[in-house]
Amino acid sequence: MLGSYQDARAHCGQALELYRQLGDRAGQGLAHADLGMVFDAMGRHEEALAHDMHALELHRSVGNRSREAVGLNNVGWCYAQLGDYQQALVYCEQALALYQELGDRNGEASAWDSVGYARHHLGQYPEAIACYQQALALSRELGDRFSHAEFLIHLGDSHDAGGQPFAARQAWQQALDILDDLDHPRADEILARLRPDAPARRGDGAPPAL
């Protein structure tokens, strides 16, 4: 989280080796998931996908359905970062269904966001908007203000791409209000989008920043 990715990779790798020596498959799954997160942050999405796939297999092998849901969403996210949005949708929708079955509302909100992201990049803007609205309803209920701001940003992106600039600006402004209140550095990025001379994002194909 501090951006020291090489140190993080080294520590997670050591943890993975120790879990292997102990024969602890659940621990190995956690270590692979952490390595997936590190490689994703480094922009090395193929390596992230490999680790997330290992994590998913291990969590399934020990019957940890909660971590299986996390693994499904992580794998789907990696496919999205690699540009395979159809495959991303397959995994993220499985994650969504499992989170709903387990009653994990935090996870469900995250999965709705992931499904929306995939649908956005498939050009399915009304469907993406509906997904983000589901995520927003859950984050509002849970009181997760930072995630709520993130989902508002993504909602604005889909409104903008779908030719609804006024709705996009409304969503971004609400996100900015939250980020300002949280004193979060992403506020500057969103403020730049709201400036009158900001370049249009419609149809640019760029993924929402996460």
C-alpha cells in the first residue's frame, strides 16, 4: 500500500514458501492472492492473473467459499486489465452470485463494480450504469464512503461514454465532495475532469482509474 512493490513481492514470496513447507494450502492461497495484488499494482497483469488463478484453485481445494468469491473477482479483474472483457464478465458475475449467496455485502458491492467495469468496456453503458447504481446502493448502506466515491467516478465515466455529460458531471461532483471531505489525493484528478476545458472522455476506451 506504500508503493514499495519489490519489498512487498519479496515478503509475500517468503510467506508463500513457508506456507508450502508447512503444507498449508489455505495460507498458500492467501500468499498467491497477495502476490496477485502486488503484480497488479506493478502493471504486470499476466503475472497477477497467474497468481490469482493459483489462489482461486487453492481456496476451492480447501472449501473456503468466501475466499473463492474474492478469487473469482480478482481473476475477472485481471482479465479486464488484459483487455479480455468477456472473460472478465464470466468470472466477475460468478463472484457476484457467490457473494450474494454468502450474504457478503461488501464483496457484492465490489463485484457489482467489477461487472460494471467489464460492461463499460464492452460498450454496454446502460448495463454498466445499472451495475454501478447497485454498487452505490450497497456502499451507501454500509457507510463505505471511499468506495462510494470510487463507484461514483465509475458511474460518471459510463454516463460520459454513453453521451450523458450532465449526469457524468453530477456523479463526478458528488465523488469530489466525498474525496475533499476525506482529504484524499484523488480529488485533484476528479477536479480536473470537471474543469470546463477538460477533454471529452466519451469513446476514448480508457479504463476508469481505480
